[in-house]
Amino acid sequence: MSDLRRVSSNPHVRSKTTTSNIMMWVLIALLPATGFGIYNFGLDALIIIVLSVASAVLAEFLYEKALGKPVTVGDFSAAVTGLLLALNLPSTVPWWIPILGSAFAIIMVKQIFGGLGQNFMNPALGGRCFLMISFPAIMTNFITDTYTGATPLANLKNGIEVNVMDMIIGRTGGTIGETSMLCIVLGAMILFALGIIDYVIPFTYIITFVIFVGLFGGYGFNFSYIAAHLAGGGLMLGAFFMATDYVTCPITPKGRVIYGVILGLLTGCFRCLGANAEGVSYAIIISNLLVPLIEKYTIPRAFGIRKKAKKEAK
């Protein structure tokens, strides 16, 4: 069944853009955050990134070989999954964590449902949430030689003052790729410039989140407080690189707006009303699960088709 080609009626628009081109540019756009993560956390971060990417690519290769499927590692999607997972891990995790997480993301979240284009949630976040649930102590240990205290978001949650400028630059603890808002935005600008992502989902997400934090965060629309929330944790990485995943986000114009609003509301609920200081990963996964429902009620009506009048229906 996976080899069948299901297409709609013509006309069809062909593009020279391929999956491998898109994924290659996503990898390039992630390089600033990746490079800063290695600079910030040292050799441990580099080892985790290499292990995660290599494990994701190998898992996809072995799975497809074992089942006699065409090998698709050349489209770079497995490499993107491995890198995104690594950027969502603390630099303190043991070596087997990125290997296990990547294998779960590729096999259980992506390949078992049919491969690229068939997965129902973002594979990297699926792998991260699996690790968070299975090994919470390991996944929440952010103590390194450079940063010995709690993460800025945890401090913010506990009412402790944080340095917003350090959070924007990245001189803070956290996961490997989430600390530097500056590097993440720089990478996102590359994707915007190339037309790989558009502004609707990330901007709707961020604006909704800002409104929610202003109303329910307890500090009103305090600039420093809101800026700290935006710069801290995985919000920017999630908004630009994971919430915009082609496979798991809506394709309808209205659906993309609704999707962004749901993301902002869920992230705000987790951060402001929940016990955890984060919440981006779970917000994106829950929103991914709602995409079929969102698209069902936002699909545009085909031109020339009208609803039957009540009399005609009778």
C-alpha cells in the first residue's frame, strides 16, 4: 500500500525543490544553534550530537534494509531528526540516551507508521518525550562544570530574578540547542529567506503565548518577564524548527492559525499553571495529534460546490 501514489485531480504544480534540499537547508539553519551549543557545553555536547545523528541515520537504514524497503537516508530527514533530538537533550546525559532516543524516534514514531510523510507527530519530540517519561532524573539534570544552578526558566518559575540578556545570547544552562535565542532566530531567518517556512505558525504561536503569559503569568505584561519566557527553554527552537514540520502541521490557511493558537495556549498553560517550568515539547505533540481534526473543519470548500438548501435536502 505504501507504494501507491494517491493524487488529486489536475492541474498539478511541479517544483524543483526536493525533500533532500529542504532537509539540507534545515540542517544548515540549525548550525548556529548547534555550534553555540558545542561552544557552550564543550566536548560532551559534541559527542551527544554525533551519537544522536549517527544513531538516527543508522536506525533508518537498518529498519528499511530489514523490511526490504527503499533506503531513504539520502533525504537527510533522519539526520534532521537526530540533530533536533540532540539539541533537546542536556549535555549531561549518558552516551546511551541519544542512541535510545534516536532509535525510538525513527522506528517507533516515524518508520512504523510508514516513514517520512506518514508520521503523526514530530519524531524528534516523540523521542524526547519518551526519554523524559522514562528517565526524568537524567533528562532534567542540567548541572555542568559551567552552569551549576537551575535553568533560567526554573528560576523564573520560582520567582528568582534572571538575566534576560544572558538568556538571549545563550550564557545559561539548559539543553544543548535551546540556550541561545540569538542563534536560533538567525537560523530561522535562513528558512524564512528561502521560503522553507512561513511566518503564520511561529508568529501565531509566539503572539498567543505572550498574551497568555501577560494575562495569567502573574506579572502582567512586564517586558522583562515576557522576554525571559521567550528566550528561555525550547520555545524558539520549537516554534521555528519543530512546530513548522511539514508532515505534522496543518496545510489549510485557517488551520495553521488555529494550530499556532493552540500551541501558544498549551505552552502557556504548562508554564504558568503547571508544575513544570517548560512544556513546549508536550504542547507541540498534543497539537500534532489535533491536526487531523483541525484540517477536517478548516478545509476550503471546492469552487463551484454549495451546500444544499434545506428544501433540497428534504
